[in-house]
Amino acid sequence: MQSPRQPHLDAAFRLLRLISWKSKKQNTVSLSSVEAEYRTMATTTKEVIWLWRLLHNFGIPLPQSTPLYCDNQAARHIAANPVFHERTKHIEIDCHFVREKFQLGVIRLLPIRSSQQPADIFTKPLGKDTFSFLCNKLGIRSLHAPA
């Protein structure tokens, strides 16, 4: 911690990519997939801000914004569009929070295909090829594979 270098920053960002996938019981029940995705975006954004502050306190320089991948086009649209629709009435606070951080450049919302979404490995039954692809993407290696 006395002399942080680029590998330390890389490790912190690698940790950030997996930290939002932690398992916990939801406090609220979402009425739609967009609402669930948006609540997750808000929670992840809060964690990004916490990690930014932590790294800043260690004197580690940070990039302009943190990429946040989202496979839900409607959720990305709500973040970029200042007009609220009827379907956002249950998540209005989260909408304001994520939109504000998006506009300030704290996060960058980027699209990702559902087939490349690492969270699917924890939430969906997958074929062998997709499972292997996502394991590789997450850096998961078999303990029993030959070295």
C-alpha cells in the first residue's frame, strides 16, 4: 500500500467487475426486468463510488469514468432520457441517482450482448460452450485441469 503500481490498479478494477455479482436477498420485489436491472445499476453505481473514494484515499489515480455494462436496452435508455415514463414510477429515486452519475461521467453505460453477460453464469442454465466462455471471461480455472 505504500507504493501502488499499475498491477494494483488493474487488480482493483478486476475486483470491481465481479463485486456487483455478490449474492444477497433483494429488499424489494421488482415488477419488471427493467426495474430489476435498474435497481442493480443503482446498487453497482453506489459500490463504484465507494471504491473510487477508497482508491482516491490511497492516492491511486482513477480513470474519468467506470464502464457499467447493461444488457437491457430499456434500462440504458431510461438512464439517458430525462423523461420519465409510467413504467418508472416504482424506481424514480434510482432513476435520478443513476442518471445523475451518468451525466457527471462517474459511470459509462455500455451495451453487452446477453450471451456475453457474466452474471448469466450465476443465474441461468447454460450450454457447455457458453458456460466455458463465461468461465474463461471471469478468469475461473478448473483446479483439476492439467497445468
